[in-house]
Amino acid sequence: MRLGVRVQSAVACGITSKGPWRSSKTPGINQALSNAYLKRQGLYELRDGWIKLHYSK
């Protein structure tokens, strides 16, 4: 809702019996907590680190 998710999706994500790992694959979670949002929050992206490690000169 605040992060752009519809109420129905937010409720579905909140009442699921899936664990956090499986819940992270749901469309509602992916819309609210996108890679761009997490990067703006200052979190480290493993993909960027892997690319830097393997392709830096």
C-alpha cells in the first residue's frame, strides 16, 4: 500500500503460511521490495559484488 502494493496482495502476503524464503518469490513482495528499493535503502546486492569480483581488472 505504501510501497505500491494493492491491499489484496498485501493481505495475501501477510496471511500466507509460506516461510520467508518462499514468500520472497511472490509478486506482492517483489513489487514492494524490488532490487531498486533495497539498493536505495543501502543494502548490498550480491550480484554486483559477484560481477565486481569476477570481472574486475
